[in-house]
Amino acid sequence: MDAAAISKKRDPGTDKMRRREIVNIIKGIQTSDGAGVNLTRIIGSPELDMLDPFLLLDEFGSDDPNDYMAGFPPHPHRGFETITYMLNGKFRHKDSAGNEGYLTDGSVQWMTAGRGVIHSEMPEQTEGLARGFQLWLNLPKKLKMIDPSYADIPAKDIPCIEFKGGKATIIAGTFQGVTGPGRPHTGMLYHDIHLDKDSKFELDIARGWNAFIYIYEGNVKLGKAIYKGQLAVLEQDGTLCLTAGHGGAQFILVAGEPLNEPVARGGPFVMNTRAEVMQAFEDYQNGVLDKS
Ligand code: FE2
């Protein structure tokens, strides 16, 4: 079998595998954040406000340093986790909890903002190119005010599983019995999948989890074609089954257990109520987050 096949869900009463179909295809919008970093916002955009528990997905990628070198000077967060995956390029991180990190090609930064941090994320280029993703994973109400934590995960500590027709880099969750180093506070998986041309790929995803794929090179077919720069939101049940296009495909596959809680957003703070967001701004202004 030329696919990464895991146990397949079958419809009761039939022997047919149930395929996770596409619910929606999103393209994202060009925007700017931080001190003037040009990026594509795919989740957290007018087209797709959130996909519970995911609050935001940005792709940054440019071979022009002017698009990103201004970086993200010190700014606060509270109430969620940020997961930054660098395909290429380097990011230097500093935060108010005393953590310092240096992200390099293929590495991941996993920051749990919890009750609050102030951090800076300043890029450095690799041969002119910086490319990667930042994903915001919400924290449930009971964990929003936990202590902040931070992990720099170098590329060498992120397992890469080869299978016939491709390979999978396991950032979080389990793939073919191998668990990635990311430590989310809720159920989620995050894989970077590379497929050779025309290869098939199958993966069972926990029932009820929201899931998406975002194609960053090539294209895939899942009923219909999904192209580079498109995110496909998938159904909440069934097995992901797709085929790479003639030029192969590279995509991130992310899935998570929905929290089903109220979400109140205020810029860098994501809480359950408006009053909690206002409190976060007040705490930030009063220097409470400086002491995290
Ligand atoms: Fe940030």
C-alpha cells in the first residue's frame, strides 16, 4: 500500500471507509502585523474567524528581508498557546519569564502564554529567505491563567517518519506510533506532510476533532483539487484520504479537540468574556505581565 495507512473508520453496516470530506476552502488574506511583517492570515481572518480550538494561522514567507526583518518587538499574550514552525530562517525569542530562544530552520517554538507573557520575536534570514507558520491554540477556561512556559524544539528532536510515497514530520500528536515533541494542553496533532507525485495518503483522525490541511507547495486532490496557498477545513469525522498532484505536495495537517467555550478576543489576549479581556489590558498596563 503506497499510503500512510492507519486504522480506517468504517461506516456501520458497510465495509466502506468513511472519508473526511471538505467543508470549506479558504485562501487567507495578505496583511501586516508586528512592526510591519507582511504575512498571509488564513485563520483569524474575515473568511475564517477561528476553527475551534485554533484561533489563528499565519504563513510568513518571503525572499525579501524587507517583508519581515522589522519583526515583532515586545508584545503581550494571555490565554492561549503559540506554536511557531520555521521551514526556513531564524527567529530570536525573548520573553518576560526570562526565556530566550533561537529558532532555526525546521525548528518549533512552543509558547504557552497562560496568564501572560511579554515577548519579542525577531527574524533573521537564511540566504534571504524566511518561511514558516504561527498557529494559535486556545487554552480551555480552567487553564487560561496557568504559569507561562516555553519550549524551543530543534529540528533534530522532531521525528520524521518516511513511508512509501512520502514522509511526515511529527510536531505534535502521534503518527504511526511515533509521538511528536510538542506538548499541547488539549488534544491536538500537527504534522508536516511531504508527498511524492501522485502518492496517496490516509490518516485516521480522532472523531469529533476539527481538522484542516494547508497546502504550501504543490496540490492535492480530495474530491476536488486543493492548491498551494489554500486551507481546506475538513469534516469532524472520518479518515483523511487524499492524493498528491503530479508535482507532489507539501502541507501541514492540524487537528484538535474543540473546546466549545465562549471566546472573547482582544488583540493579543483571548479569554472567555469581554471583562476578562479588559482585565488583561489593565494588567498589561499595570505591569502585571512584566513579572510573569
Ligand atoms: Fe507573539
